[in-house]
Amino acid sequence: MIKPQEVLLMGGYGRAGTEIARLLVEYSEYFITITGRNKQKAEITAITLNNRASAERCKGIALDITDSKALEKVLPEYDLLINCVPLPTNDKQVIRIICEAGVHYVDLIPGKSKRAQFEKYKSVIIQNNSICVLEAGWEPGLPAFLAQLGVQKLNDKAKNIEVHAVYREKEMPYTSIADIMEHADLTASFLEEGQWVRKSIIHNQNMQFPEPFGNVTGYPAELAELKSTAVDLGLRSLTFYHGGYNPICDLILFIWTALGLRNNEYLKSAGVNLFRWANNWFTKPPFGGIIKVKLKGNSKSLQITASTEDLYRATAIPVVAAVKQILDKTINDVGVHFMGSAAKPEEFEEEITRMGISIDIQQNNHVIT
């Protein structure tokens, strides 16, 4: 009898974690262990999912990611670890344990230092035949994947890629806002005529989305996965504009970043609570998200649009699709990867569409002068 594959879900009773667990139960046969500091919450989430599935597919345990000894003991029992929580200040030790455990790994939370640490252990990961997929989800995650999917469908050499994204969610949890404020910057790197240049918020652009979003002001933004994609594809230009927060949230984010407070742990809670207040009071419908990727080649152009009304489900869907491709060996390139470059485009598109993300593709001839 073949042993069922087992997934350890760190932060599994949080909002994103619960969605991931729910989708894993619905779209896979894996056994799932839901973890976090609170054993009762983990167990309640597991019981709820088991009742929904009418099967004993989940269990809940207490596991603190900062407890290195407990993590080291538990990890070898699993095929794959999904991490939905920020790594602690001793992340070097935690990452070492993850890399040496010989498990596959999928992470939702972006972080430059974390990527560097995983790259440091790349030889260990490869030796263990493990796959580490970083920055999975709706954003980051899907923009680079859509770019790769577009390149495959363009049937032409891609030269220019432009990404527009709108993200509007009311009652955002503390951790999501903290992540936004930590990674906010006043400038972003754009690729123009083969050269990387910095763009500030004064270089905003009007973005046109399908209704009900319509016109949205987009500000220059930066994703490491897109920069990596630009290099891999040999692009001439790459731009990424992001919008969606209300003007009060935008102002708070601007002041917070301009004053250099994003890494101030003492004021972090105050900043997050201020942003949350502004988001809850001033963010109005429609809610949800759209990512629009425009590609231009030598003689053709293509536009791919992904849309959702439920951003937490949409964050979970690419994660689950990546997990499935890793465990069924569709993704078989061991090492450290961004989700967008690791996923096999057509199969991944089919999977995320089946789980609820809408994908629209439009192609037409276009001559670049």
C-alpha cells in the first residue's frame, strides 16, 4: 500500500492558512497537519475540515516555528512544508533546519534576506533532492507566472512586459498589513531599454481595468520575481504598477516609508493599526483583485488578465497548485525557485482556473517600432 503524502501547514489556522487547508482537502488526497502556537485553534480547524470532508484528513498540533528543536524533530515526518507565517529573527537557524530536513518547501511571505539564506543552502537542498518555492500566492507569485504563461502563448520573442495590479480588501488582518508596510518603498526598479532605472511615486500611471474597478491610479512597485523573470527572458523593458488602497492608506504608507519607519519594531504596531483603521473606514467596493500582464514581441502582442473577488482564496489557490505540482513531480527541478518560474505554465493555468481564479487571454498582431 502506498503511503499517503503528508503536508505540514505552518500557520494553518490563520486566514490564508485556512483557505490553503480547505483547498488541499478539496483538491488533493494529502494528509494535512495544521500547526501554530495555539493547539486548540489548530485542532478546531482540523476538526472543521474533517467534518466538511467526511474523512480524517487533517490533524492539529502545536508547533512554534521559533522552537528550533521541535521543528527539527517534526519536519522529517513530512513530504512538504507550507509556511504561512513570517520567519523569526533567528531565521538563519530555522532556514538551515528546513533545508537540511530533506522536505519540499513552499513559502508565501516575501523577504530579501530569507531568499538569500535559502540560496546559501542551495547545494544542501539539491543534495537532498528538495524543491523550495518562494513567494507563492496571488501577489507575489502570480505576476511572474502570468508573464511566463504569456511568453509561452505569445509565439514570438517577448521584448516588453507591463504589469498592472489592483488589490482591494477590507478588514485585512494584522500580518497582511504588516507585510505591506514592511516592504513598501518610495521607488521601484523598472527595466527601460535594457537598463534598470529607479522610478518614484510621482511616476504614477492611470490603469484601466474591467468594471467594476475601471480607472485606478497605479504607482511604481517592485517584485523580485519579476526582476528575475526579466533577466531570464532577456527583456528590453519591464514595468509594474500597483494600486487599490484608498487615498488615506496611500498617504499613511507614503509618510511611513518617507520617514524610514518600516523597520522600526517599536512603532510597527501603531503603524499597522493606523493603516487598518484607514482601510476599514475608507476602502469602498469593489473588493478583490486583478492582475493584467501585457506582453509585446517582434510582431505580436498578448494580454493576460487574472481576476478574483476573494483575495484570500486567490492567495491560497496558486500555493495549492504549486504544492500539487511538486508532489506529483510536475515540478521536478530541485533547488530554490520563485513560484512563477517553477510552475509548468499550461498545467498550472488549468489547475488555478479549476480552483476559482479567472484567466482571460487576448492576442493580436502588433508591430513594435
